[in-house]
Amino acid sequence: MRLGVAILLLVGGWVLPAQAAVKDQAASGFTVENSEWVPVAPDVAWRGLAEVGRWWPKDHTWWGDASRLSLETRAGGCFCENDGARQAQHMTVVFAEPGKLLRLTGGLGPLQGMGLSGAMEWRLSEENGGTRITLWYRAGGYAPDDLRTLAPIVDRVQGQQLAGLAEYLRGTP
């Protein structure tokens, strides 16, 4: 998939979270980080994270229905989308420490089709009677185009995904 097509697939209306940043970027990859505070305990945030089909933006699924998403929060677990015979493995869980850290590997959306891979971390830490959720993603690999152009787009999309979780945990989906 050409870079321009990937950008068009990622572009949409986004709500930026309280803290968002492209941490670094190079022709071969980038790191983005978004952070939100929610008024729930880390164990509650962890359970909400696992209910991905209830908060993930439907326009960032393959078949337009977030309820078809699942996330197994255990090593080897799948972040998958199932629509009968149409199925997608978005990422694989490689590390799980309930209430603290969930690490997945893989390329999301168009990045997968571009042959890129990444490491994503959902970091949960107790803060001011609630939980600071930090969504960190580093992606890279060979691409004929400069991946720096994707960094701000992926950052905004990740911000939208984190905002969906934060709204769900605040009880205002």
C-alpha cells in the first residue's frame, strides 16, 4: 500500500487527549505516546481495556463494527476482529501484568499491510485517586516511503482510541 493511500485510510475526525506527543521519528519508524487520566482504580481500567469492543472507535475497524473486536489480556492472547469468515489478527499480547502493563506486538490497520511491525504498551499507574493511562506505540520497518509522515497521523488515531477508552471508563461512551 502506498503511503498516500495509508494516510487517507487513517485520516478522520479525532479528539486529542490531554497529552499527546510524537516522541521520535525517522525514515524507518516512529514512537508516539498519548496519555489520559481517568477517575477509576487501575484494576477497573484494566478490565475496561479488555472490553475493547465497547470503546474502540468503529471507524478504525476492518468491518465497521467495534463489537466484533476482542482482546485476550494474557501472553499469546489475540487482539482480533471476527466477522464470521472474515477475520483479522491485529496484534498479539506478549506481556501482561494486570492493572499495570499490557504489551502487544504487530502493525495496526494499514501498517500491517505495509509490512511494518510495532510494539504497543498500555501503561496503567495510580495517580491522584484514579489511573493515568499511557498508550505508547513504536512502529517501523522497511518502507519505500519516509515513515516520518505517518507519525503525526498515527499519533492522532491513537489519541482517538485512548479517548474512547477514557470516555468508556468515565461512564460516558
